[in-house]
Amino acid sequence: MSLYDRKPLNHYDNYQANVGNESLAQSDVALISFVKQTYQLFAGSLLAATAGAYIGISTFGNIVSQYYIGFVILEFALLFGLMFAKSKPGLNLVLLFAFTFTTGL
């Protein structure tokens, strides 16, 4: 039994008989797709935060330090906007990357 086995133990015998099949169940494909997309978004947000940190240190360091409270308010506004824009596919990605970029500043 694998660590990532999501089948219940009482159905393990039925699952063991189907292990030899090459095809994945539809739910397994959906789970793999979801995990792949999650890691892609995580990597993209880390990249945006890294770009924000680089720009914040090199270019906008003085501006960020002078108007620190303004950037904190902007961060909270982006966070709450992200919470309310869950159902808008393009806007939620823009807000996610803007939030991580601003956090990096």
C-alpha cells in the first residue's frame, strides 16, 4: 500500500485487482491536474515575490521605506480583493500575482 493511496482500506482488495490496468480513473486524472496547477501557481507566485523583492531592494527601496503604511494598506486591499474575486478567472490571477509582488517589495 502506497503513501499516496487514496483508496479506503476496506476496498483495498478490489483496488489491488485493478492495479495492473494501465488506465487511470477520471478522478485520478482530475487530482493530478489539480496538483499540477497548484504547484504551477505556487511557483509563479514565488517568482512574482522574488521579482518584487529584487525591484524593492534595487529601485524602489527608498519609496517603500517612506510610504510603508501605504504599501501595507495596498497589500490588505489586494488580499481582500483576491478573496472576493474567487469566481473571476482572469482577475483572481492578476490579484494573486500583484499581492505576491507587493509582499516582495
